[in-house]
Amino acid sequence: AQSVTQPDIHITVSEGASLELRCNYSYGATPYLFWYVQSPGQGLQLLLKYFSGDTLVQGIKGFEAEFKRSQSSFNLRKPSVHWSDAAEYFCAVGGTSYGKLTFGQGTILTVHP
Amino acid sequence: DAGITQSPRHKVTETGTPVTLRCHQTENHRYMYWYRQDPGHGLRLIHYSYGVKDTDKGEVSDGYSVSRSKTEDFLLTLESATSSQTSVYFCAISEGAGQQFFGPGTRLTVL
């Protein structure tokens, strides 16, 4: 069975600091990996995705993520956080089976001025 | 933004009453999904559809049923709502093994 673990429930950073959100997955085949962001009261917006190829993927809003097969990880990074990045972030894994996704529990990001 | 709407956006109901949530898409995507979102659990798949009249269960399907009579509409029904079904419900669509696009969500409160 596929699963996703986001070890950090809540992270607080100062504006301008770097950010790394962790994601570990379990999947029996080559995974498709996603990071979504959710602002309060909103739906989910895709930040970036990995299907194959270059293991470092670039997304919107200056985010990037690196796929490390040996560590079963897909961590999200941003070199300098802005106050508007405060939100909840979800990592998800899926494959070719009807496009179904399994989500992690989410990480809430708080940004201090 | 993908053309996905959910109705109603907010609903308060009483235990034991039936509730139907509607998801409508204008993208003609084949796959549709219903999730519930609860604190500490992320999003969990309730049911999904891979075509008109083709549906299957997700990981938290007990107490829920779905129907899809047209490509654009996917209905989620709580036959007899319970307080444990108080949640935010999201609909999503996709063309298969790729990105899912999410609707704005429905906040359901069961008293």
C-alpha cells in the first residue's frame, strides 16, 4: 500500500530564511510525486510535480523539490521565504492506477516578519 | 483555473438526515474524486470515478455513496449523516496519472 509521511506538523520560519519541508513516501513502483499548497479557506494548488527525468524539479512561487529514490524522499525547498508563503503544504504520491493520490498529513508553515 | 464547482459551499445538517454534495466540471476530464479533509489526516479519498457510471471505493468510503450519470457531475451522498462526517469535502478531477485539480471545497457540519 502506498503512504506518505510528512514528519513536521508545524514549522515556523522568519521571513527571508530558507525553508525545507520533508516528505517520505512508500510506493511499490515508480512514483509520481506532488506538492500542493493550501491557503486558509481555499482549495489546493499544485506547486510542482515529479514524473520522471531530472530529479530536481522547479515549481511555481520559487519552490523546488528533489526526488531521492534511495531515501524515498521528495523534500520541498525555497531559498528565501515570503510572508505570503504561510499556508499548509501537502505532499502526495500516486501512479497509473486511476490517477489516485495518497496525501500526507500536511505541514503548516508560519512565517514571522 | 480548472472549471470545477462544488455545491453547496457550506451546509449545516442534523444527525440522521441525508445529504448530497455536488461536484460539477467543465473540463471533460475522465476521472473525478471525492476527498475529505480533517486536521492531522490530510486529504483522504472517499470514492472515485473513472467514467460515467464507473465508480469505486477509496480508503474511507463507509457511510458514503456516489453517483456519476454524466461526465460533468459527480455526486456524493451521505445516506444518514453522523457527527463523524463533519468535515471539509473536496472534489478533484484529472485525466489520469497526472495532476489533480481541486474544487473550492464544501464545509459540512453535522449537529
